[in-house]
Amino acid sequence: MAVPQKRTRNTALTVLVLLAMLVLAVYIGIEGWTMGGGESGGQVTVLGYLAMALGIAATLALGIGLMVLVFYSARRGKD
């Protein structure tokens, strides 16, 4: 069975766009990681670490909560 030419072209375009976005994200990440200076000399303050910890905890809680709801729904036959 032959794959239509348009579908192959769309897939290639999608992969190309996603790769370009990945390269851009890596570039921005490297630039942000290596940039220094500012008032604190590029050091993270205690408040910065606290904000990071709270953000990580909130993200984990949300992810775990949503996964619990997915499994609960599947077990109860609600999906």
C-alpha cells in the first residue's frame, strides 16, 4: 500500500518544525544557563531555591493527582 505524497510531505514538515523548535529551546537553555552577572552575580538566593522547590512540588502534585484520577476513572469504567 503506497503512502500518499501529501501525507509524507506533511510528516516531513512536522518533523522539521519540531526539530527547529528543539534546536531553539536548547540554544535558549544554554544561553540562559551560561549568562551571569546582575546584582547577585548570577547566584540563586534562598528565596529562589524556595520558589523552585515550591514549583517542583506543585508540578509533581498536579501530575500525580491527574494520574490518580486517570487510573481511578479507568478502574471504575468511567472513561
